[in-house]
Amino acid sequence: MASSGQRIQALLKARFPDNAVAQQHYTELLIPYSDSGLAPPNLFSELENGADGKFLSAIWEAMLYKHFVGLGFAPTNSSKSSGQNGPDFCLRHDKKTIWVEAVVPSPEGIPTDYLAPPAPGEIRARTTPDHPRVLRCTSVISDKRKKFSKYIMEGIVKEEDLVVIAVNICRLSHFDIDGSGISQLPLALESVFPVGPLSATVAPHGTLAMRHTSRFFVRKNSAKQIETFSFLDPACAGISAILQGHQKDVYQRPLVLSQIHNPLARNRLPTGLFDASTEFVATEDGEFYELRNIAQSR
């Protein structure tokens, strides 16, 4: 009977028949994750499925596993051989329990020409579909919030545990340089804080000033307005932070993460814990909140 490593190698050879680099890279990612016992029991069937969503979800979890182990964590979870019945990862830090649920939003509602790679030799300009990308993030974050509420009711997650939703936005564009939205801040941040596009003001003497506009809602095609300020809503206090990734692989480069802390979190996540490239905290400033990237000061 073939080992898990042999099965993974065979699956990747079938998926990337002419790309030995991809075969090797993804094999090196997936085998340690599979051997850890933390991968869902249906990992192989999801890899065999052939769908990008299933494949990239497995890769995202494997990248997170490698990153957490590299930081010195010993991830566990509550999965059993009969099926996964809890969040993807459980981490321990300073006598606290941190649960991490991973998700890769599907590109529903995003124009196919934006997702398609350019033809050989083609040069074209495309407009980024801002609202649909934010809507995909708000949707999966809302779904995972409900899922964590279910985990608490089932006793898997405790009220005092820290909760993190890890969102990889790699399917929301063909190629993503840095994971930014229209605000030039992480796309997932625009889904939980009312931060909109940059605007410019020009003073009479010619001084140019840039600032972010406020955006509390994005509109669906049905005209329904979706809130983009869940981290200012006490009802969302069960979520400690969002962890965003945007890569489909970590070939010859590290995993680049953005971390967004919830200022109203019932259980606050320590800063600097996941070695994120950007890490945003919101602090009260009178009637407002000030967003700061504290990774810049480290």
C-alpha cells in the first residue's frame, strides 16, 4: 500500500505533469502537514478532486502549519479519524489556547477576465473589482464567526479561548503582489473596519494631503448593503483577530501575513505572535479609532 507521501507525489505529478518545481514544492509542503495528523481525513480526496478551491485550501493549511511550527508552536486540533469536528489548528501560548480556522474565499461574483492570466505577449490594463473582493471576505468571515459560535456551543472552544480567522485571498485575483485592497491596506482589513479608498485634498497654496475615506457598507448586485465594520460591533467580540495571506505558494520566499486585531475582542491576542509583515491595531482616540501598523515600529 502506498504511503501518504507516495500518494501525494502521485497526485501532484498528475496535477502538474510538466512542472517539476511545483511537484516538489507542494510535496514538501503537504507531506509534513499530512504526517502531522492535523490534516482533515478527506485531504487526499480533496487533492484528487482537481478543483482549485479544494487544492488551494489544503495548501493554505499546509503553509500555516509550516509557519506555526517554524515559530515554535506545536499545533494540535480536535480532529478524529471519523472527521474534523473543530477548528483547523489549536496553539498554546502563555497558558492560553488559540484556535485558528483557515479559509480561502472563492471568487464568486468576480469577473472571469480579471481572474484569467494574460495571453502570451498580451499587455492590458484591468480595473480591480473592489466591492466583489471585499464582499467575498465579509462573507467568509461571517461564516467562520458562526462556525466558532457552534464550536463554543459544542464545548470544543471555550469562552476564554482566543479565536483567529485565517483568510487567504489568493483566489480573488490572478496574481496578487501584496494582498492590498483599494485602500492600499490589507483587503481583509477593509472587511472588518470602515476604511475606503484614498482621497487627495489640495490646499490653495498647493499642498497635497492624502487620507483614507470612510466606507461603512459595500453594495451587492441585489442592492443589499453589507456592513464593513464588524470589528467595531460588540456582537463580534468573540473574534480576536484576522490573519490574512495572499500567496498560492512559498517557493523560495517566506509566508507573508497581515494581522488585524479586533479592538473589542473579548480575549485579546498578544501582538507580534505570528511574525506578520504588517500588524494593525486600533486604539480609541476620543470618538474615533486610530489604526496603526505596529510592525513598522519593530
